[in-house]
Amino acid sequence: MQTAHQSVLLQEVLKVLNPQPNDNFIDCTLGGAGHSYELLKLTGPNGQLLAFDLDENAISRAREKLAEFGKRVILQNKSFVNLQETVKQLHFSSIKGILLDLGWSMDQIVSSGKGFTFQKDEPLDMRYSSSNPLTAKTIVNTYSQEQLAQILWENSQETFSRQIAQAIIKQRKIQAIETTFDLKNIIASVVWKRGKIDPATKTFQALRIAVNDEFGSLQKVLEQAIEVLPQNSRLAVITFHSTEDRIVKQFFKEKQSQGLIRLINKKVIKPQFGEVKLNRSARSAKLRAIEKN
């Protein structure tokens, strides 16, 4: 099972986490395992990696990709909101760093079949994990107009949130909204394309965030990461969304004022031009990192 995902800000992450032989790390967002692979290479012969991912397929791909590292790899098919509990259960100690790469994997677009992209006609699912009872289909077919508009505005600052919500309500009275193309066509009926960005982009983003409670999960894992990190260990976070970055920035500012951490990079780290040219998905990435006092 090959991955289509390209890890973003790889060299920058390695620089701020500074992996050394026999160090232990946690990758809270395994994805294509690109960051994990490099961390394991640099922490031999005995350094361990604990990695989380909600996507069963990501775990399967990573198991193959990281097979050469044997028992040094501990894979967890669960949400990173279970970080603190899992670390305690596994007695995973001497942690030198934690990574959070909040970008969603290209594999989820290419092969998941869960409707993460409006470029393919797929069921409106958008769940990272099949154990999650909430789907995008449920949201668009059962939530009130006010709830839908709120999701679109709060999660992606969709200017036409009310018009799109109204159009969704109108259409579902005629027929249930089942697929990505169903939803895309509804959006296109009320929002005209301007420039290169498809009118459906923000709606799909907002629904994905709502289905997986991405902002709430981020706040939970940040608190837990500070709890499990020993003194002088590091936390690196890559964001791709302005609200995510604001959550991380404010959290770090609060913990710094409490004397719990120090900032490694006072200015946010962004991808170099060459990386963006090779991987357009990297263009909105931002890296912030701290060290625990």
C-alpha cells in the first residue's frame, strides 16, 4: 500500500525536534509516516516512536513503510485525544518530542472513498474513523439552517454561509443529499466561481472539521502534550488553517506567560519556495514549536 502523501516542512521539523540516537518521540498525526520514518532513522538503534492515526488504512500503510524498524514502532489506531491515557498505559517514557501535523493526508483524497473532495463523486462521509457515528451526510440532511450556517461560518469563514445553508434545506426537502456531487451542485447554484478557488472549497472544509471535531480535538491534545512532556523536551505543531494556527498561538502564549514553556521559534516557520513549488499542499503550512521548562 503506497502513500500519495508528501510530508510538509520535513527538514524544519527535524531541526526543531532535534532527534538524537536513542531518543523517544510521539507522532500524533501519523498520516503517510514521512515524519515518523525520518525520526526513526535518526533515533536508532533503540529510540522508539509512538504514533497515532484514526484512519485504519494509514495504520496499515505505515506498518509496511516502518517495518524495518521492528519493535521500535508502536502504532495506535485511535485519536490523539487519547495521548495522555495511552502514554500512561504503555509506560512510554523519556519522551524527547511530540509532533502534530494537522494537515489531512493526500491518501484520504486519493483512495479513501469518503467524500473528502468535491472533485470525486463519493458518499458524503468525511470521517477519519469509521467508528465515528457522525457523517457529513447526517449534518447536511438533519441539521437546522441556523446550525449549518454556523458551521460554515465558524469553521471556514464562508461568506455565503446563509445562502448555502438555505439552499441545502430547500434541496433536501425534495431529495436527500447523498454524495459529494449532490452537495457541490447545490453550492454552485447559489455561489458563482470567482478566480481559481472552487465555491465548494470552504463548505467541504467546514463539514470535515465539524465531522471530526478538529478544533476541539486540537485544544485537548495540546493540553495533554504539555502534561506528558518531560522538562527540556519539545512540541512541534504544523497548522494549515487560520483558526488552528490561532488556537496553537494563543495556547503557547498562555503557557509561556505561566512559565511552563519557551518558544523555540518566535516567528512562525513557513515552507521555502522550492517546497511549495513541488508540493502546493504546503503553501499554507505554518510550524510553531516550544520547549517545556
